[in-house]
Amino acid sequence: MKIFYAVQATGNGHISRAVELIPYLQKHGEVDIFLSGANATLQANLPVRFRSSGLSLFYSKCGGLDYRRTWRDNSILRAKREAIQLPVEKYDIVINDFEYITSQACQFKDIPSVQFGHQASFISSKTPRPEKRNQFGEMVLRKYAPATSYIGLHFQRYDDFIFPPVVKSFFINNEPSDKGHITVYLPAYQQHCIEACFSSLSHLHFHWFLHGITQVERRGNITYYPVDTSLFNESLLHCHGLITGGGFETPAEALYLRKRILSIPIRAQYEQQCNGAALSAMGITVLPEARKDKFAAEIINWLASPRPILQQEANNVKETVHYLLDNYPIAAGNYIQNDLITV
């Protein structure tokens, strides 16, 4: 069996999920990865057959979206050309983790596909949304990468096609502890935006994972880390609490480990606003932004507040892969290499 797996590389969560999923898919056939996106920072140890800059979101310096760069660095025409070249018709199964070019290729060539991942859960009206819905954001979630079927992942089973998050095997196989530090991963905030807030809380120790950092370095009460999977996993496993954005995978893993969470969804990023609404409904502290004049006090209040007694259910990946394959309409065809975009 030939399996095509499109992985969105806008951010790191999709890549982390693919790393866990690939070994199970490879038991059922040969897997080729299409890695699409321009701003992930994790090194992907994946069987990447095709690569594209895709369509990506870029962040501003202090917690929002960079609309100018997002517009400048993306090209719908280029994406359409790549969709025509992408040989999805040569695979038995096409799995799409919210990737635009693959979705377009399947529509052009009338090939069935399954959208598998967190964004697929938003096809259901039962999945949490913020009090004020954004119609453009709703359109993006539903129309950006449409498929013929959907298998969603979310914090809870909000609908019958929604499964628990894929938690890294590292966290499942290791015992968490509390060594007192606060793990920080806020990719939409640059260092100068909130460094003074962390420094002012001299009685707390922060492990801050930052883009642009190349080696571990401690300065005062802050230890700066490069964005590295193994270093982050260790820090999260043994932290007292996590300060992060409104993504999906990292909060899900912290919930699995029963860690205290402070979430700051990226401004105007509707999916993250939806995740913030889901976390808030579960009793998790969610802030609209990290303001210099308030953030330090908000961290103190967060740490002093009661911690919700929650434990995230982990996905049974073997069971989910079987569900995916059993419910997939098989598309005939043998793989033919396409030299135009082959890695």
C-alpha cells in the first residue's frame, strides 16, 4: 500500500504528531511525506518525499500575526501550480493534516482524502468556539483544506469522529515530577516583549524556549533554551507549570502530565482563540495577551490560583490508525516519481 501523508509545517505541532504516527502507518505500507510550510523550527526526522514552502502564517514581534509578511511570502498561484504537479493520484491513501496544496491536488484530480488532525475537529459545530465567532476564521477552518472525510483530534471527544490528542511516547513512558521551574514556549513573542516580566519574578526559575537561541544559557532566573524537542520534553516533564500559546499539542501534553497551564492564544489567530475557549471551559487560565504592565502580576495570580484536577486522555494511535484505514475509500494506482518537486 502506498500512503501519502501531507504535514503542515506552519508551527511544530503537526510535525510532532507525524513523528508519532509514522511508525504505525509504516506497518501498513510505504509512507511518503509531503512537508509544506515555511516557519516550523523542529528538525523533521521523517520520510520526506516532497517539500514546499506551502502557505504559512507568520507572527509579529509581540503576540499577534504579521499580516504583511504572511501576504508577501505566500503565493496562491505557486500553490496551485504545485497542486497540479503533486502526484496524489499515484497513492492508495491520501492523509492530509490541514495542508492546502494537497487538498487542491485531490480536488483537481478527483482523489478521495481524509483530513486527519486538530483542525478536522472544527467541522463539528459541537467543538468549542469563543463567545464572539469570527466568520472569516470559521471559513478558513472549514474551507482551507477540505477533504472527503474527517478524523479530528481535540482535548475532549466533542463529537463521534473526534479522538484524543496524540501524546508523545516520551511522556507516556516517563514519570513526571515537579522540579519547580516554569516552562515557557510562546513562539509569537520575541525576547524583548516579556523578558523584563520574567526577570522581575526573581523567586521563580523560567525555562524559556526561544527561536534564535543556539545553546542553553542561564542568566539570572531565566534559562534560555533553543527550540529543541528533547530539551523541551525534559523541561515539560519536570516543570511546575507551563506558559504557552493557544496551540493544541503542547497544552494537550501538559494536560496529560497534569501540569498547571497558562495559555495566551495568538491575537487574531482564530483556531488558537477556539482552543483558548476550550481550555477556559476546562478551568485553565487563559489570557488575551501578555502585557508588559500586567504580565508579572498575572503569573503570580495564576500560580496562586487552584489548579484544575484534569488529566488528558491520550490517543490510542494503533486504534486510530486502524479506524482511519478501515474507513478510507481506497484509491487505485501505483506510485510514479515526479521529478519537479521530489526531494
